[in-house]
Amino acid sequence: MAEARNLGTISFFADCSAAELRDLAPLCRRAAYRRGQAIQEENVPVRAVRAVLDGEVLIHRSTGGTAAARLAVVKPGEMFGIGEALLPTTYTGASALGACTVLEIDRDVFVRRFLAVPAVREAVLRELSKIARFLICKVAGGGGRHDLALYLRSQTEACGQPVGGKIRLRNKQFQPEIASLLNLSREHVTRLFAKFKEEGVADFNRGFPVIDRAWLDREAPDRDLAASVQYRDLPAER
């Protein structure tokens, strides 16, 4: 019963019935990791899909240099490995940022049993759809332009103040932080804002961007995608 309650705290299983959670819970195993311990390695056979119960997990990818690219932080209630579940090998690595506890689901069990549950299947399809939409927009936008527009869209929803045909962000924005969030260089973000200003569609305005509403509706019309993308700064070394 306790494991079923834990499973119910994971967003992917929020629409499952109590009976479905009871059936699925015995198929999960709980694992504890210490700070810095590897949870998933790159380029190895996919063995499991995982959900974080407590603590934080860092997702990273080797770049060929001395340090891996730090991609995201998975927090309690979230899953990772969904996008790789049908691949032959893993594409990213994962390690514990601190002491953490995760639920691990064998990959084959996840495919055969979990995806047979309509609520889980729908949640996975929504997640894969989001990934596909984001990648399509990224390719179509090119050069980081759409990435920045999508981020600005998310910020207008969070802290935007309409002023005529424009939206002013009430929370101060910092270009180095935006660059980290979007995995772009600070110089590139500066150039993008300069280009937007030249086009008359957005001005950084001393850290409080002012954005043309009609342009934003054209450039980043997918409000649902903007709201669902989780922009997190790169975690500091711990």
C-alpha cells in the first residue's frame, strides 16, 4: 500500500486509479543513491525507467571535453528515461546530486505492463509529443531564435504585464542566466536581443524585456509547450 501511494505521487501516474496503482506498485523497486553516485550511464543497454521519490538527479551528456554537459535536474515526482525506453542504448547519463531515492521499473516491464495502462500510455504519449514539438520548433526556428521566443512566452505567462500591444516582464532577466537555461552563449543571447530590438519586436530594456505581443503570437504560438518546458538553470557544483 505504501509503495502504491509513492507511485501515485509521480506525475506520470496521477490519472491512474487506486486499483491500477496497487497492481503496478509491486513491479517497482526502490533504490537509494549517495551523492555523486552514477544512476545511469551513457551508451549502455537501457535497463530501467526511473522516478524520483526524494532528492535530485542530474541528467548529463558527454561532450568530448573534460566535463559533461549538465542538461537538467529531475526533482521529486518526476521521471527520467521515458524518451530512451524504446531505444537500444541510453543517450544520457544520470547521477545523484545528493542522497536520493528513486523508483526503478525494468524497461521490458514498463513497456509490457505499464504502457498497457491507458492513463500511463496517454501520459507517455503526451511527453513524447512535447519532445517532438520542441525539437521541431528548435529545427524550424534555428539559431536559438525560437528557443528565446519560447522562453519569453513562458515568462510572459509567469510575470507579464500588458502595455498596449506589448508585454513587459515584471521580473528582471539576466542574460547569463538565460544563456544557461537555453544552452546558448551569452554573446549569442545578446546578439539575439539586439536583432529583436532592430526588428522592433523585443527590447531587453535594462533587464525587463518589453515584447511585441503580435510577434510573440507568431513566433511562439504554442502556449502549452511554453508552459510545459521546464527551464532550469544549470545546477552549481556541489
